[in-house]
Amino acid sequence: MTVLIVDDQINVVEGLVGSVDFARAGMDTVLTAYNAARARELLLMYPVDVMLCDIEMPGENGLSLYRWTKDKHM
């Protein structure tokens, strides 16, 4: 399974990657993005099973990104 972590704060992303045992949760791939635009690129390139996304980000917020994934049937 693949997880995508999206947050504009690098320390939050790195903290999650470094402290959560994703392998134990069945996740074999961890992708990261620091903005919604990069998250969209990754979502189009890889099948993502779980997305952890910040709601308040500059540019595009997490709810807008979520709606985009729903519209794309991801």
C-alpha cells in the first residue's frame, strides 16, 4: 500500500515519516509533497491508498485537493 503525506510544513512531513512505522501499518511506499500541486502530480503518477493532508496550506487547501481526488475517482 502507498501513503501520501501532504503538508506545507517540512518539519511536519519529516516528523511523520520519521516517527510513524508505516511498514507495520501495511504501507510499503511513503510519498511526500509540500504543496497541493506536487500532490496532484504524485496522485497522477502513483496509485495512492491513503492520503494524510493538511487542510490549511498556502495556494490550495487540503479540502480542495480532496475534492479534486473525488472528482477523479481516486
